[in-house]
Amino acid sequence: MWDAPHWLTMKINDYELYHDLLQRNSGLSLPPEKTYLLDSRLTPIARKWGYPTLEGMTLALRGIPDNTLVSEVIEAMTAKDTSFFRDMTPFIALGERILPAIIKAKGRRRELRIWCAGCSTGQEAYSVAMVLKDNEIKLKGWQVEIHATDLSAESLRKARTGNYTQFEVQRGLPISYLMKHFDELDDSWRLKDNVRNLVNFEQMNLLDSYDEVGGFDIILCRNVLGQFEERTRTKILSKLSEALNENGYLLLGLEEKPAPDFTALKPLDGTDGFYGRQDGKYDLPVPKVS
Ligand SMILES: C[S@@+](CC[C@H](N)C(=O)[O-])C[C@H]1O[C@@H](n2cnc3c(N)ncnc32)[C@H](O)[C@@H]1O
């Protein structure tokens, strides 16, 4: 049998440690070809914690690890990329087709509950809030809730401030929304309180139970599931489907589709990324021709 050199076996063992740690705590999948990320992302954390090398920190993580250190490792290994109105077309569908359909279907039950699951630094939830502002007149007298959750405490801290850099507002935010909903500060932009206060941010792990969060008319879980293994993805999709109200809508990232044998959801025609419950009735307005 080939005896692997010491440095290589060390790396394989380290890879397994981090793979399991991420799987257990956040569901994130670390494919072997991404092992190189461990060095670049975790070495600064090792230094911060006083370990001269990453191997030193890895050894400490093999014992009874400090919870704060584990959280920092997960934070560092998680992709948090986001932007306002990411992919744009789902937000157009939300304003032009999904909201009118919900308003019609609900009749006198004037309650709208939206959940942004895996909201990162808040741009997605605030984009939804701005679409709701566009529809303020139609939603007059409605009780509206936008619940936004993420595992990352650091991202949520930023999200709650509603403060964004010039670079962040340039990514996807139409200038008309910037002018209408943001105040310019010295070197950043701050979302006005009337939009900021529509969103309620909370820390939540998507691997945990959803019993406490209740039923939603719209759930967005975009560009989150792609980071999980198939089994975890399907488990989360099942729980999200169960958290949908009757005739509720689930919005996934444009590249993210349920497995072909996942039957709790059905794609909804002409609404990029929107899915409905298999037993739901969806009477969507015809798309506007531009
Ligand atoms: C790439 S961002 C997507 C943000 C936003 N949904 C979008 O599409 O722009 C993925 C987010 O999922 C979060 N996440 C990863 N694993 C999670 C878990 N187990 N529970 C909750 N959030 C998680 C990450 O912290 C990150 O903020």
C-alpha cells in the first residue's frame, strides 16, 4: 500500500474535521476540491486566536472546542454574497403577479407574512420591503410582516443598521429606489426608517425546527440551498414547504431547483424561481408585455 506523506495525511484528516464541523453546525458542504479555502479563510482566525499555525487551531478544535471559535470558523467558510434586487425578474414577478394574486385570494383576511430565509446582510429583505412600498395603496389596512433570518450574527448586525456602501448600492439597486428610500451619509447610504422598520431580523439555523416561525404566504430562500448536500437540501425544502400557508409561494435562486422526485412543490409558469404548494391553487395575472 502507498504510504501517504505525513503532511498529506494531516491535510486529509483536517479536511474531514472541517467538513464534519460545517455539516453538523450549518449544513454547509465543503467539497474536497475546495480544501484550499481552509488555509486562506481560517489562517487569519488561527492568528487572531493566538495559534501560530492553522494546524494548532485544528488540534484545538479536535478537543472540546470553544463555541465562539466554531462560530467564527463557520462565518469564515460561509458564502454571504448578496445584492439588492438580485436577478431582478423575481422581484418584478413579486410586484406584478404574486402580490396581486395574494391580495385577491385572501379577500378579507388582510394579513401578509413573508420570510426571507438566509437573508445575509439584508439587501434581499429590503428589496422585498421596497416592492411592498410600491404597492402601499393596495396593501392599505393590511398587517404586513417581513421576517428575515440568517445563521450569521455578523451579517445580521449589518442588516439591522440599514447602512450600505456606495459599492453595495450600485449593485442592483435602481437609482429611483436609491433616491426615494435612502439618505446619503458621508461615505455610505442609509435606508430610511419607514422601509427599515418593515423588516424584522433574527438569528436562525435552517437545520433547526421551524415550529416557532409559523406559516408564511411567501418564503424566499435564494442562493442558500446550493451550498448544502442533496440530502440536507431536500430536508430543508420539505420544512420550507410545510411552513407555507395554503396557496403560499416559495422563491428559490434561479439556479436552484428541487430534485425531480420532490413532489411537495410545483413550479409556477412565467414567474422566475417561484414555486407553489402541490395542493395549492394559483390564479396568477397574465404577465405584462413590455
Ligand atoms: C449567498 S447568501 C444568499 C443571500 C440572499 N438570500 C441572496 O440570494 O442574495 C447565503 C446565506 O445563507 C446563510 N446560511 C448558510 N447556512 C445557513 C443555515 N444553516 N441557516 C441559516 N442561514 C444559513 C449564510 O449565512 C448566507 O448569509
